[in-house]
Amino acid sequence: MKFNQYEAVFPAFAGMYKQNSIGTLKITNHESAEIRNVAVSFRAGNYTVSLLPCGEIGELGKRKSKELPLYADFSPTILNFTENGKIPGELVITYDLLGVKQEISKTLIVDVYNRNTLRWTDSSVLAAYISPNAPEVLDYSKFMVGIARDSLRSGLNRNMQFAAYLFEGLKVGGVKYSHDETTPYVTTHKDPAKIDFVQYPFQTLAYRSGDYDDLGILYAAALESVGIPAAIIPLDGDFIVAFDLGITPEEAGDLFNSTDNLLTIGDRIWIPVSMSVLREGFVNAWYNAIKNVGAAMSASDGNVDFILLADAWQTYPPAAFKNNEAHFDKPEEGAVTREVETDMLRYISQEFGPKIRALQEDIRSSGGSAKKFNDLGTLYVRAGMYDEAKKEYAKSAAAGSVPGMVNLGNNALLQHDPASAASWFRKALAAQPDNQGAKVGLDRATADLED
């Protein structure tokens, strides 16, 4: 038996070796006669979970040889390789010799890379490192979402606000970019012949630093862990993580001045975030990503990898293993909230400011109307400016607008004033008894008053 291994095993992709061979086995018949029904299987102690069949040979003449692939059903134990090493395995061969069943075993040594090793033959391979169900990722993301829930602006996109908290939490928590001298991302990811060293999320949390791709792997895992679909876009000088806002291009008009700073993928709107400017905050990272993605698309005629993790995991499932290396002191809650509030105010100014100013000018020039006052109030609500919204809704309601009355009730609920809310909902129902929005709002206000 002779074994030719193509390349050392990559632990992160251990599951792939059940269908993708590690190398070839040359099986030679050294018996005194031909052998039949040859079956070859492989195992490697606790590094594998089963004795996996590699192939069969119907008959093999005396001193004749045939080649078979070597497959392995590796266990998570292989992820314990922190250095390059070797696995002692066992090849089990059964066959019939002159009608008698025979079984022999041969020792087989398999070379293994360390668990952080990959080759950039396909950018989708990074999906194996992005483990959203890893305990350390869930511990971080749940903590950050817990902070976010207490401060969410009801008029703004929920996914965007959670994404901002997850991003700012890393920055405030002291996670930062560190240049990898040995295998820098900006050069290594462009050469599939090179071996790269990539960190798992728990390592980046523990070390509080990483190269652009390491930071992106952690951020993408955190997004996915709270149910926000994420994608990665490896660029020559940057690593971009994009997340799905959960809205269509048509719906984006309610939240953004235009789609210029967004990515439209199919019928969904995504926000890209640059890992090269983590220390500059969420909004700067967003705008930097748009600039860099746009430049990359222009330079490559639009041919930029957009790797949706949900798809990439079909080929490269997350490598999950238990570890004791992750220790990440949670950032101070108030500091994170202040950073995100700054982000949201910048976003509101950039995206809602032009809409608000345009409608204000229209009202000044036209004299206004119940609908325009109501529309302006709605813009203020989305921007989290509830006092300003109340003034505009009041103008709309004074002109007899039922939607203005209902919105005054909804705005009062947002400001935790159920008594005023109930009053406005009753006024709306008096004018329009079958108004469902007012009925639902009154039920909610009444329940709040009873509590």
C-alpha cells in the first residue's frame, strides 16, 4: 500500500473530507492469488468519528495494483491542532482470497495543518471560521443586543441599530486592527498559492485584535448570531461585512434619502461596513465601505465577490469546537450607547435631513396642508424627534385629519403618555368609527393605563 497525500488536512474544513479525498491509495495485491471484493476503509482514533469506506475493487490480480481515494470522517478533535502536525491513522482492508474472508490493517500517517490555516482558493472558505453559535460569540452579541433593546429608536431600522451596537461594542471594548507581519490580509488573500493564518472569533475576542479579515469574521458571526443575515466582500485593500436591512428598495425610501450609500442585492437592501476603519465608528465604516466597494466594482467591471454566508455554509459549514481561550471584558454600557447615539444622529442628519428640509420648504411655499403636516410629523418620528412630530401632527389634526389624530395618539404612546394617546384615539374614532388604527391604539393605551 502506498499513500500519496495531496496536501496537509485543513482542520477548519474537516467535514469536507468525507466527500473530498485527502489523497490517493495505491493498493497492491501481494497474496499468492487474485483477491476479490476488496473494500478499503479509514479511521484515526478519536480524530475520526467512524470507520469510513473509501472504495471497493471487484477483483485484483496477483501483484497488480489499483488506486483508490482516501476519505475521512473527522471529529471536532482535529480542531485541537494549534500547530502543524500528524495523525496516526489505520487503513482497514477486507477481501476474499480463494473464497476465504481476510482482513488486514495498515498504519497510515496523515499530515495536518494547524486549525487557523487556509488557502484562498475560494473566498467562501472563510465561512468555515464564522461560527454564529459559538458560545463566546453568543455571549458578546446577546450582551450588546440587551443594551440596544433599551435604547432602540422605534422609527429607525432595527437591523441597522443592532448592527451599530455590535460594531461600536467591539470598538469601545478595545478590539482593534493589528497588522499580521507574516501573512498580511492585503497581500495573502490575493494569492491562492500562499498559506494564510486566520483567527476564529474567540481568538479575536481574546486577543482584542486581528487583521481586517479576522475583525470581519468576528463581526459577521455576531450579526448572524442575532438573526441578521450577513455577507462578506473581500477587497484588495479592505474587508467588508454587509448586513441585510430586511427591506426592499421601495421601502428604503422611507429611511434613506437615496440608495446611493446602500447595496441593492436582488430585492433586498444591504449596508456594507468597512473593517479597515473600525476605530472610526459605525457610520464612517459604512461610508468608507460604500466608497471602497464602488471603486472595486469600477475597477473590475462590477465583478466583486459578494459572499452570502447562508449560501457559503452549504459548502463550508462553521467549524465549531469548545475552547477555554476566550475572555472578553464587556464594554461599559453607557460608552457604547453614547457612540451609537452619535451614529444615529449622523445618520438622521444625512438621510432624513434633506427630506425634512425639502418638505419644510414645500410647506412654507405652498402654505401647507393636513397631509403635508402629517407627512412631516412622520419624518420626525422616524428620526426619533417626537416633540417636533407632535407639533406637526397637531397642525394636521387641527385641519380635521383623522390620520393626524391617530398619529398624535401613536406619538403619545412612544412618549409614554397613554392618557393623551387614549384621548386622541377617541377623537379619531368619533370622526371615523371604523378606523382600525385608532381601535388598536385605544386598546393599547387603555391596557397601559390599567397597568
